[in-house]
Amino acid sequence: MAERPSGPLAMRHFRSEVVPVPPPPADAVLLRNIFVSVAPGARAVMQGAAYRRQLLPGEVIPSSVIAEVVAAPPGGPEPGSIVGGAGGWQEYSVVPTSEIWPLERVGELSHHLGLLGRNGLTAYFGIREVAQLRAGETVVVSGAAGGVGHLAGQLARVAGAQVVGITSSAEKNEILRRQLGYTATVNRRSSSFADDLRAACPAGVDVYFDNVGGPVREVVLPLLARHGRIVCSGVTAHYDADRPPVGMTDIAMQLIVKSLRMQGFLVADYLPRWGTAQRELHALQEAGELTVLEDIRHGLDSAPGALIEMLAGGNIGQLAVRLAPDPPGW
Amino acid sequence: MAERPSGPLAMRHFRSEVVPVPPPPADAVLLRNIFVSVAPGARAVMQGAAYRRQLLPGEVIPSSVIAEVVAAPPGGPEPGSIVGGAGGWQEYSVVPTSEIWPLERVGELSHHLGLLGRNGLTAYFGIREVAQLRAGETVVVSGAAGGVGHLAGQLARVAGAQVVGITSSAEKNEILRRQLGYTATVNRRSSSFADDLRAACPAGVDVYFDNVGGPVREVVLPLLARHGRIVCSGVTAHYDADRPPVGMTDIAMQLIVKSLRMQGFLVADYLPRWGTAQRELHALQEAGELTVLEDIRHGLDSAPGALIEMLAGGNIGQLAVRLAPDPPGW
């Protein structure tokens, strides 16, 4: 990060540097990154403390990585082994040993950033645990074509729900309906957005899987049915700004009069169950129940532009940057 | 209500009228009110749709009542029987038969508006069900000396929690600590409010029982511990204004990064369990575990001033207006 953004993210906020690869300290490993993720949360920490502490100018943009271990302390992972980790937008990353994890050898390698990574697991536990979803209910997903959203909507469909997706374009919406089995879709940029959403949810909204927050949430809230549930997965509408927009209505009052639950969660809460979840996600994909949408860019220099495009609503599915070919055997 | 308030509630927004008592229609009863409640929710519906539709100028201020049945349709309650109901600030109320309920013959009559009425039941189900409270946890109650708050804090204490109360005066706080067994109290009008609250909750806040919303919630939110719970019971800070104040921070982001649950509820959600709850509340009071604070005013003309005082933070405990003596046998 070259400087802290003031207003919408732009290329001037990034800088590319070539520096020597440092030897890792005793409690860290040196990774050669194969994939780095491009996720909206990176924008949030550029602005202030969010999922992690605020990023400082000159620091590396943090991201999930899929990587090959180059060097590790005694008792650490084998050099050459493939791991996931909390790294950054770098060709090589030095990562504390406590922040890497072995990959279950299922599915395609890139899926460990998406379907089998944080995004897939967020969709999985959000729908399976937080939403308390029942068959026949109506689920609305915002950011429905995004990395988390396109999987959350499909998992809701698999659970027997009516799934209504909100995105920012007709092109994305057609993909959701035709390829992913969404019941209906609504374009949040349409002038008739609120009316369109109400028409798509004639029995009200039982579960709102909220990836975006902001003005879209204000449109969905009045449509929630009694005992509805709001799964707070992300607030991307708030990330690309100096400060979050103010609420337009009082959230607590809406929660009270309809007995709503609003619950945030971190995928890390479910760590002991990640393996089970990954096996089920992979099986659903193999059975044709889950379609994975991926958008893989190439080379580290493509990462800033991909993040800017994502924040402007331009991406579909899991966005990642490939830095190296898959290792043998994947 | 003489006119819709614009800004803080004042006596000019009320008007007292003497009108003939109408004969009740076939599906309604005529009640002689013994007690009418004074509750912040009345202010909310004077402004707009909240717990019920917006009140119109010329309509009667709605309230819970404890009343004697004067006339009822065939098959309805016996004339002379004592009931609770959704009435208003009137000496006599005509109430649909579906909106009255028999009173369990336990405790003092006035307690059926407080300890055994909506306030007590709201405290009971909020602590017992919504909060998912565990012994040893820290509970913060706002509006802690109010009709709901002073019971919620005590029920949390009975469940083994550390209970920290927030009120608007040192006088109320002393009552909470000395008479009700609160662990600590904080004055929200103190210039050191945020620091005082942090010092009173050294291990963070596990449950926030929120009766007030508004700026107090913004001070409590950063203190919540991981997996904390916010029980949305009321938003009195928002009631005495033309429109609710805007949020100072994004609530969803705070819910996400700490995996918080925010849940609204209505006491009506637990209707089948009211009887059980009332018997337990009464038993706790008989055993000296629950102290009931009551503030009983006399005569209908005292109601508007009592509501204005309550909204300004002037009341302690359950506020009600007595219109008639207790009937024989109570």
C-alpha cells in the first residue's frame, strides 16, 4: 500500500516493489505463492482496523495464499509441501508457522481459495449454522455473484429454499438463474430495485445472507418476515470509503418488532469442523449441485486492478491471482 | 393525543376529554380501568408505526391496563372479573375481547403491570432465552432502573452473572447497588461514562441487555467480548424525537469481527410460557431475590407528565397510574 486511500480505491494507492527475500525467523516459514486471493476485506484494512489491524503505508496488502513451502524451521512443514496461509500480495511470503495450514488433498488447487477456502466455508457455516434455514423458506443473498454469495445461494437452494439473488448487473443475474439455479434475481442498480425485490419475495424474506451492508440492507430489512434471520457475512458497501455511511433507519427497532436475529460470524469460529465441511462441499460440486465460478488473473501486477474492479461490482465468483503453475500432482 | 409531537414531548401534545361511555360492540368488552401503564413505547407510536400503527391526533394514548369487566358479550368474561388488556389512558375502555386476558391470581394487583406483566416477562425471556446467559458472565443493562431494566438486572444476578447497570443519575445507581444487588453502576450523563463503563467491565461485556439504543449502545458495542450477545429490548433513546438518530459506527462490522448476535424479540413470542414465567417471577419475589420498584401515580391527569418525566430519565422502576382502588380480595 503506497498511501491510505481517501475515497474510492485507485491505482495510485498501490506500489510494486522488488526487495530481497529475507531468511525466515525461527517461528516462520518462507512460502512461494501459487495463488493470492483478491477479497474486499483487503480494502477494509487499508482504511482502518477491521478483520485485522489497520494496514500502514509501505506494508504488503494481506491476502489468503496457496503456496509451496520453500524453507521451514525444524519440525515444520516439509519443503515442497503445498499449504494455505495468511500471506499477502507477494511472490514470496514469510508467514508465522501458526498462520499456515495443510491443504486437504481434494478438488482443484484454486478451489482451496474459493469453494474449499474461506469463501466456501463462510457460505457453508453461514447457511448451515447461522441462518437456521428450513426447506421452503425464502433466502435473499446480496453480492450474490461474488466469491461467498454465489456459493451461499447454491447451498440455500440445495437445502430446499427459494433463493433470490441481488447483484449489480443483468449479466451476472442471468448467470445466477441459468447456471446456478437461483429462483429469481434483482439488479440493485435498477431504479425499480425495491419494487423488484418485493415482487420476487411474495411471502417475505426468511433469511437475508448479507454480504454488502449499506443501502441494500436498508431495502431488504422491511421485507423480512417475522422471526427472520440476517446473516452478517460482510459489509462490502462500506469498505471503499473514508468512513461507513450512516444507517437510514434504526436497526434495533426493526429487530424488535419482527423478533429478528442479527448475527455476525467468523469462519474461524468453526475451525474444528472445516474438514467435514470441505468434504461435503467437494462432494456437492462433484455431484453437480454446486457450480464454482472462478475469475483467475495472472501475475502480481494484476492484483490492484482486480481489487478496484471488484469493489466497483465488476467481478463474478471467486477472484484470485495466479503467480505460479500448479505443482505436480494437482 | 392532541397533536403529533415535533421534538421532545410536552404537555401541549395531550388533551383531556370527557365523553359518554359507548356501549361495546358485540366482539368487545367495557372495562373500568384500575391501573394504566406509562411506558416509553407510547411515545414511539405517537411518532410513527412501531409496536402498533401510528397514533392519529384525537386518538387515545394506548397502554396496558388492569381493569374490572363492566359489560361483556354472552360467553365473554364475567362482569366484575379482573383482567389485563390492551387499553388506553381512560377511566373506561372498550377493548376487543381478543385483547384482554385473565390474570393469574398471584402477587399484588399492580405487579400485573410490572413484575408479572409485560415488563417482567420481557426481562424474564430476554435474560432466560435470548441472552443465553451463563454463570460468571458480565451483563450490562441500560435503562437499568426502568420498568424492564431493574428486573432484567436482578434476573441476571440470580443466574450468577456480574451485573453492571447504566442509568442517568447517581441516585438511581445507589438504589441499584444497595437494594437490587447490582455489581456496579455507571452514570451515562458523566463525562467519564465510556471510561467508567470500561473500568466496570474488566473482562468485557458478554451480554448487553439494551433498553435504550442510541448513543449508549455505541459506547457499549466496543466493549463486547467475543461471542457476546445483544438483547434488543427497546430503543427509548430514539422515541422522543422526530426521527431516530443516525448510527455512529457500522453495526454489522462489529457483529462480524466478534461473532456477535443481535436479536430483537417481543414478549408475545413466548405467550404459551407466560404462566410458568409468572409463577417463577412471583416465587423469586417472595423469596427476596427480586425487589420490585414501583412508582404509582394517581389520577388520569398525572399520566402525560409521568410519560414526559420518564422520557427525560426521571423515573425509577415500574411506572403506573392508579385510577381506582384495588377490588376486594386483591
